[in-house]
Amino acid sequence: MPPKQHPRPLAPAVPLTPTQASSTSSLPSSSTSRPRRNITTACRACRKRRSKCDDSTPCSQCIAKQTECVRDQAEDGRKKVAWKRKVEELEADQQFFPRLMEAIRNGDTTQVDKLIALIRDSASHEEIVDFIEVNFPQPESTAEDEEGRSRASTGQQSPSSHQIRLRKSSRNHFHPLVSVTAKPWTTVTDDDDLVSHLISLWFTWRHWCYPFVDRETFIPAMEAGNAQGAICTPYLVNMILADACFDYDYAEESTNYSPQKPLRDLFYAEGKRLADRAKKTGSIPAIQFLAIQSMYLDTMGVEKLSLSVMHDAVYRLQRLDKPGRLEKLQSQLTEDEALAAGQGFVHAAWATFMAVTRATFSLRSIPVMEPPRRELPAPCQGDSKQFWLPYPRKSPPILSHAQCHMYYHGRLFEIFYNINKTVFFTAGKPTSSVSRDLLEDQHRELALWHDDLIDCVQLVGINAPHTYSLHAQYHWAVIVLAELNFTMPIEDEDDSTLALLIPVIHMQHMTAALEIAELVYRQCRAWGVEHIPFSFLQPIDAALAAVMSDLEPIEHKAAFMKLAISLHSLSRRSVSAESLLRMLQLKLRQRQLMTSKDIKEMFRETNELWEARVFAAKLEGVVASRTDTFNPEPPKPTTAITQDEPYEMLIEKWNHFSLGATSSTSSSN
């Protein structure tokens, strides 16, 4: 009898590929298979293809066609979801009203007056919410509430935090000047390379013009990793990281890490949340945080809120600078920490003074902060061998001393302060108190400052961006003094004196404008258009106004091109610069300096960027108490827009058009 044969064991089932799965979809399904759910919102790719979408994410169609599967919950038209969104919006408004009442009822009188002034200035709802979050912190919550809020915040960021990483090609190309860890400083990302890259960018391109923190003490404190230290705190680090994103080399990456917010806004929101929780309003890191936050908001074009935050920083600085207060704070620290805190306070005080004075000088208003009582660090007199490295560029180091730059920067803004104090006046101050002799005295102070510069801050060969910026501030002051001379009454002055004086002032005015154009041109040729310091913005605007008063000479037209290209480049990173560029567009149209067709072509990129930003989430809405999920996709520009477009290409764009042409009716639009 033959042996009984047993059936051969079946091999395990092989998972079907997406193509095979779709081919078998026509077969009848068993009664035990999961029934297909009806969906009301297809993914964007399926809607575009007009194909059937299932309830999986990613859906089978996107897997088969290898496309990105994105579902926007805000586009879900179901009544239940729509009502839920409406309820969330009403809850957010309902939570805001008690906060507003509590702020007015229990807040400090000075802060309440600022809040009411902000409301009367027709500030937006988001600006008022942001002001209350910063200046009227809520009482300490219980440990359970704090843990729940922290868990909710982490849950909000966790889906994208592991994706926020420096691209692989950058890891091999970049060697950050500063090597630090992401933890314990931020929960936005866990990528040490990205944090090191951003910190290196900030200390290379942003810190020199406004050194709110002392690099020599801040970096070691950050490397030590003590989140409870007196020098470096998580909220300060996050605000620095947010500010550094303006110089982040890959703009397309910095806006794709979250479906709700770009990378800089994630760091900004994290910094604000941690600062509100810290409640250390009088500490040095808290003051530095506010100063950097103000510069960040100014770059984003939120001028009113920026000034309000800076005034808050000034108020806290003045309180801490009262006799014995800083010493009391230092007595609670170790010897090394006390020394570092003293250095940090000097940097914060002088950098804040420079930032505030620059703002009031631009507005031509009276000063709001006196020069700090504590002396600036003395210049090195050529003894230092410190260099500036243009990270991440592969370029030779430039001889530049941070101590010398800060010293002469501070001395220059002391002259700015004197001009603010003696020349600019309120409505109640008589104009007769300002004389030509007074203006000449201020001009003489500027000339003495310029003649006193030591070698490391002189313009010799290729210089660092902050050196170009320093000289641009000097020429900006010359332009302002000249314009004040032009506007003075001349009825009682001697005609022969005016005949000699006015041509000299005109020459000083135009020479300073041409010098600013040359400085920003040298900056662009040496370091590219993507890293022009934002401190160039007001000098460029003043120089453009001066040059446009007389565009006949060839050198004036060349200067206009240099200045316009620089403003064009700054507008890609700064909303404030974009506003000035649009004002330039309007002036060219009103004065008929170019044909309407040429203006339209020249400013096409600017218009497309502006239209795209209208549909993007505004910074004022970035508050810790609410996260909007609706993010309509902005219209894509028809032309390629890259932040690192070569300077030669921008020259070619602008040189294609001619100045001095009158607008014809045939070309008008």
C-alpha cells in the first residue's frame, strides 16, 4: 500500500503591490472584509486628477502614482467639522475677552496705557493678543495644568519635529562655527546640526550689527546644556533661532516644515511660550529675549508691536540698571556667572540703546532711551587678532574685532542720540531753537568720529558686512543733517552766506548718498545679495530719495541701480523692505521716470511675492493660545524666485530698463 501523501504546506502570502491591489479591486469582497468608508474630502492630488480617493493616508491612488497625499481638514465641508471649527474660533475669542479685562483691571498702569494706545491705533486682533501674551503673563498654573499644556504643545509639534532636519547634502558641505545640541533648548527640532547651523548663521550675519548677547559667555553657556542657567535660557535660544531663519540658506525648506507655520514661526512661538512660562521678567536673558523679538517683528513688518516690545525691553533695562539691582542679581550667582552676567548686561544695554536710537532717528522723533551708564568695552588698538568668518561661505577670514566694532558703533549712536535730543522736537518745542550752527556742530561731531576710526573698522580692501553697515549709518546721518538744512527758514539769513553754504550742503547730501550706494554695492559683490544686513535698510531708503532728486548725471543713475537692486534683495527677506520697494515703485510711476510697461516688468517679482504673502499666515496670528489649521495654498509665482540669485542677474534685470522715460498713454496699464 503506497504511503499516504500529505498536502504540501502553503507558502505565506506575498503582499500585493499597489498595482496588483488595484487590479484585484474588481473582485467581489468577502463578507468579513472591512467596508469602505464614505469620505467627503478627497486629497488634493486626487481632486486635481479627478480620481476616486479612499480614506487612507496616503491613499492608494497616490501610492500608485507616487504623488504626495495631502488632506486639508479645513477643506472638509461636513457640517460637523465646520461647526467644530466655528466653535473653536468662538472659544478662542471667549478666552481672549477675560484676558483683556484681567489685563486692564490688574495690569501695571504703564502697560495698560500702552495697551489702550495700541487699541486706539486700530491694531489688529492678533497684534492685541500678542501684546497681552507678552506684557500681561498669566499667574503660575498648577503642575498638572503645566504638564497638560506642555504635552499638548509637544503633541502639536511632534509630527513635524522629527522632520525638521538639515538636508543631507548640507551636512557634508557645512562645518558650523558653533557646535551645540538641540536639547534641552528647543522641542521644535531634535537635529543638532540644524541648530548649530542656525546659531552659526546668527552670530555671523545678525549679531555683529546688534550684539544683544555677549558671544564669549553665551556660547559656552549653551554648550554646557544647563537650561536653568542665568546666561542662556531656552526661550532666548528659540528667539535667536527664529531670527536666524532670515539668513537660512534654504528658504524653500524653512517654509515646509509645518502645514501651519514656517520654521521661523515655530521657533518664535516656542520662545514666546517658554518666556511666558518662565515669568523672569527682570532677568538679563528676558531683556535680551525682548530686544531680539523686537528686531524679529520689525523685520516682519509689524512696526507698532516691535516698538511696543522694544519699549518694554528699555523699561526693564532701566529698572535693572538702578543702583544696587544688578549687583544684587550678581550676588545670587557664582563668581563666573556673575562676571558673565555683567558682560551680558553691558551688551544688552548698549545694543538696545543702538536699536532704539536707530528707530527714533528714522522717525525723526525725540529719544526714548539715554546712553547706558556703564562704559563700552574699550577698543583693542590693534592688539587683537580676531577674525570674522563668512560662514557658510568658503572665503578667507576678514580681520575684524567685535569689541572695536561695538565701541565705534556705540559712539556713533551717541551722536545720533544728541541729534535726536537737540534737533528733533515735539509739537510744543519752538522751531527757532534749531539753528544752522547747531546742525553744523552735529556734523562736526560726525566728522570727528569718522576721523578717529582705527584700522580694523576702516574701509580697506574687502570688509565684513557689519563694517560696510557701520559706515552706511554715518553717511545716513550726514544725509539727514543736510535735509534739515534744506528745510530751515532762510528769511533772516544773509544771502551771500547762503550762496556759499547751500552748494556745500548739496554736495555733502549727494556725496553721502553715492557713498551708501557704493558701500552696498561692495557688500553685494563681496558677500552676495542674500546676506545684506537689515541695518542697511534706512540708509538705502534715504540714499534713494537723495539720488532720485537728480537722475541726470550718469553716476547718479548708476547709484540708483545699486540701491534699487539692494532694496530688491532685502525685500525677499524683510516685509519692511518690501514695503519700501513698493513705495519706490509708486514714486517711479508718479514721477513718470519710467514707462508703465517697464515698471510692471521690473516689479513683477515683487508683486508676485506680495500677492503670495497675502494668502500666507501672518506673523501676528502666531500665538501660543491658538493654532489655525486653515492654510490656503498661495498662488505660485510665474517666474523663478530664488533667494541666492546672483548679483549679475539682478543687474541684468534692472539695466534692461531706462530711467528718465515719460509714461505714454499707449504703454499705461
